[in-house]
Amino acid sequence: MQIDYKIIGFNPQFGSILVEFFFEGKFVEKFNFDIPLDDNGLFIVGDQLHSMLIGFFPFAHLQRQKLLKAGIPNADVIQSLVVQPDKENDK
């Protein structure tokens, strides 16, 4: 899976960045990350930062969203387990 991202914000006071993720050119999600400090007390950058961002991206969430969009064949089984609330107990 090819994920692209753009860092769209940086808060030096909190050491955090705001990142937008894209899959197949389409916006997927926006996350805020605290940037780790290296052994010298500097923000990680370059390959370390890239690896961290890609490593934190929830690929399983993206795959799940694709599957849900396509429809889950046994969704009716779960739906059959849903019990409507008893209006008398809501008082």
C-alpha cells in the first residue's frame, strides 16, 4: 500500500506536527503526532521521522474501511443480535 503524507502544521511549544495522509491520491485521515527527541535532545528528522509517521499509520484501519465500504457478507448476523431498547426502562 502506498501512503503519502503532508505535514501541514508544527507546534514547537508542544513538539507536535499535524499530518494529512493520502492513499491513491485521496485524503484518508489527519493525525497529530508528538515528535520524539533523539539522544541529543533534537527532534528526529529525515528517515527517522518518515519511518515513525509510516509506522504509526493505521494500515489495518484503512483495510477495514475498504472492506466495510464493500460490504461485509455476514453483517446480517450481527444485525440480528441487536435488541431494540425497552421504552419502559428508559423512564
